[in-house]
Amino acid sequence: MKAETKPAFAVWITGLPASGKSTLAAALKSQLAERGILVEVLESDVLRRVFIPNPRYDEAERELFYRQIAYVGTLLLKHGVSVVFDATANRREYRDRARRQIPRFLEVYVECPLEVCLARDPKGIYSRARDGVLNSVPGLQAAYEPPVNPDVLVYGDTEAPEAAARRVIAKLIENAYL
């Protein structure tokens, strides 16, 4: 007799650049793997290089890009692979559209003060914005619209990623996704 498995789910981790999204995504993937859950992290920085080799980061391009990654996520989900989106998705409409497309969906907001993100700046995004190389960084030159009612709120400046990942997993269990 085949073991019963639950359908795949998606977790969209949003927040300002350098808020701790990627660190949380890695901790969540590790903890889910320990539970035997197949999960793929769709990291926007990696996918953007594939889909848009010379990005402009304007609104039209962002609209297209977030449609593309949501579509890739739905394909994976249809094949039983759960997905963690590691993507700022600075407009609520991008994340809300994904939520409408994906029935088993959690939105996780990594809240972190801009000053902390500016100080971290692991990818040099903010320094390139200050130097005039980038001109549409969410939280600086482009709007960032935080979720109104995220499924899980994580404090990127004070909360350990492993503890935050455990809270996300608890929410997945509460929603009967795990």
C-alpha cells in the first residue's frame, strides 16, 4: 500500500533586500528536508539572471518577472515539489496574484528596519544605489509594500533564522499543509 502524501505547498518569503530572506529560506529548506519534504527554493536573484540577463528593474519588467517565477512555482507544485520563493516582490499585487494561483500558500514577511538592511548589504545593492548604479531598489528609490496580513511575521533584525523557520513550519502544520 502506498503511503499517503499531502499535496505540495508554497511559502513566499518577502521583505526588503538584506532583511534575511535568503537566510530564512536556507534554514526552512534544511528543516523541511529533515522531515523528508522535497522543496525547491526559487531565489529571485538567480532566476532573474536566467529570465532577464540585462535587467532594468522597472515596473513592467518586475511585473513580468514575478509572473514568470510564480508560473515556475506552479509547475513544480503540480509535480509534487513544494516551493519556497525567496523574492522581495515589492508590490503586494505580485504576491497576491501568486496566492490566488496557489491554493496551499503561505506569505512570510521578514520585517527588518531599513537601517539594518543598509548596514548588512551582503550583495552590495544599497551601496550600488548610493553610487547611482542602481536606481530602483525597493525601500530606497522604489516602493516596498509590506503584506497587510502575512501568515507569519519574522523579525529579521532580532530573530534567529532557525527559530523563524520553526515558526513557519508550525504554521504549515496548523494549516494542514504538512
